[in-house]
Amino acid sequence: MEITQKELRKMATNDLTTREDVQDLVRQRYGEAALRVLSGNAATCCGSAPAETCCGSTTDKGSCCSDSDTISGNLYSDTEASEIPEAALLASLGCGNPTALAQLKEGETVLDLGSGGGIDVLLSARRVGPTGFVYGLDMTDEMLALAERNRAEAGAENVRFLKGHIEEIPLPDDSVDVIVSNCVINLSANKDQVIREAFRVLRPGGRFAVSDVVVDGHIPDAVRRDMEAYVGCVAGALEKEEYLDKLAAAGFVDRGIEPTRRYRFSDLEVSAIAASAIEELTPEEREALDGRIMGAFIRATKP
């Protein structure tokens, strides 16, 4: 069932860190994005903006997801784009390139949390080679169908896509070497549980290597309350020290956050923040947001 703007505003009056309907909204929006790709179009970038603001009107690999989209654009090299099916690139809704930063090794087992159309799973599968294995976990049927189609087209035999929630990973304890994720953990209404689950399934010495949207300072309540901004990767983003504290509480060591892209507020107005939230901000609040929201690479290790 489609969630209307009126319903969104009603949801926005509740605490977004605990609302279960966040999950329903994320599932709906990302399912719609997968259906757009399955029908031959680019997915919507990290929010409610039309697909044209993400990758333009072309479907060419070299130009899709370029600098025209501030959050999702220009994350993968031409070489990486040539290694995967076009639909996997078109479905990319991330904010980074965790597979390039995770330093994956031959023979490792990798888990991608919120794997979407499978772009990071397929790139990881190439890096770990035939002796390695990669799991992709997603809750959205449409994305799983798209990912499986992309897996078959790529001929990847060392890949398996799982249906489930990142708060309840359907894998045993100590079963993977590396966890990657691309702009997904910020969408969860229970980030502590996600991080605890990541710690559980990692083997001793395993690595948490995640791209995510992170906040460096205060974000106005008008943005935090807005459900559209939540799905747009902004309202649900953790403050960097809070992210590090949650990793420590779960037991991780060697924690660090490396900014990979800082966003200007004007860049986010179209693709990530609803107009209703923008209208509540003063000019001073808008200006203060410049550089405060960033794409970042989050590293940590299980002892």
C-alpha cells in the first residue's frame, strides 16, 4: 500500500528512533526503486526525488550516477562499472564505495547489510575470488529479485542473497570475516541492535567496514522529524561520536570514521530533504548545515 504525504507527516510527529513504520516506508521506497530498474530506469537516489535527479536521463554506465547526484553520484570507477551488470549500477542507492575501502582479501567471507540490487555484493565477490563467499541481506522482495537477476547475469557462483532484516541477521555466530554496508544502517530505527548483530556474526578479528551518512554536529529538529528525510539518509544519520560510542558498546575496537564526502545544504534540498522540513528552517539554520552532513567510511574490528 502506498504511503501518502499526509501519512508521512503523521508519522513524523513520532520518535523516529523507535518507530516500526520507518521499516515499512523504507521497504516501500526501495521496492519502488527496484521496480524502476527492472523496468529499465534508474533508481531514485536516497530519497523521494525523481530518478532524473539521480543519474540523468541516460542509462549509459559511464555517465549514470555521476556528479549530478551529490549523495549517490560518482562512487564507482569506470573499471568497477564494467565488471557488473548495468542494472546493479542503476540500482545503486549508496553514499560510498565500501568494497574499495574494506581491503577485501582472497578467500574471505563477506556480508553486505542492505544489499539492494547487489552492486557491492558482486564487486566483493570478484575481490574475494572463487575461494571466498559473499552474502547479501535485504528485506525487500523487489530488490532481492533484481539482485538475483544481476547475480545470474554476472555469473557469480560465490554469492547468496538472503531475505531478512539487518537487526536480525540470519547467519550463525562467528561466520563472516567482513561486514560491508552502503548507506543502510542510518535507515534502521534500532541501530544498536544492528551493530550488536554485526558484532555477533563477525569472526574474531573480523572487520566492520561500512559506508554511511554521518552527522558532524547538530541537525535541526525539523529535519530529524521528517520521514522523507529519514528515507533520504539524513534524519536517521548518527552523530559521529555517537556512532563510535555504539560500536564500543557492542565490543568493537580500533574504531574510526573517515569522511569521504561532505554535503552542502543546497545539494541536499532536492534529493534528501522534503520541502516541508526545509520551510521550517531559518536561513541561519540552513547555512549552518553546510558540511555538517557527510558520507563517511566507518571502520571497526571485533577483538
